[in-house]
Amino acid sequence: ETRTITNERFTPNALNASIFDITYNGNCAITSPANCKNGRTITICLRQGGNGNNTLSWDPVYHFDGGYHFVTETEGAKDVMVGTKINDFVFSTLASDCKSDSSTILGSSSSTVY
């Protein structure tokens, strides 16, 4: 599911989707996922809309690894949250400011060894 939200709440509905691509503007919130059964994993790509500096808050059901739940506020930033439902909470990790990798790809002709 792909959506743009402005000053509103977004509820991921895990009934028919597990990947959500959200562009957010203003002050937004991610609410507790609907239809998310125990053991189900959802992924939410969060894109800063407009000129950046938009804010995002999380429902308390999301428990973040190391407590880190802050989104990147720069223009065009892309963060990705992956969460798995475990009984009464969603164990969540947040990859901040995701970017493409411009380094050499494995298998290409290069002297770089990985």
C-alpha cells in the first residue's frame, strides 16, 4: 500500500498487505496495526515529504530496539521500520536515512574484496 498523509494518523492494515510506503507531511502518527496476528511482520517505508522537518510519532504498542524511534527530518529522507507482532507489542527496528549504495557490486570486475 502506498499513501501520502498530511497531519493525520496512519493505521497499517495487515489483513491484505505487509509492506507500506508512506510519504508524510506535517505532524503525523503511526497507530497500532490492524489485523496483525501474532508472529506477523510488517514493513513501513517512511518518506519525508515536502521540504522535510515533518514529525512522526508512534503508538506505544511499537517497542523499538534500543529505544531508538526517531525519523530523519531532512528533505527526501527515507527511513524503514520493520516490526513483528509478539503478543501485546510490536518488536520494531528502524533503519534511518536509507540510501542507495554506490560502491562496487559483488561479482563486478574490481580489486575490492568483500
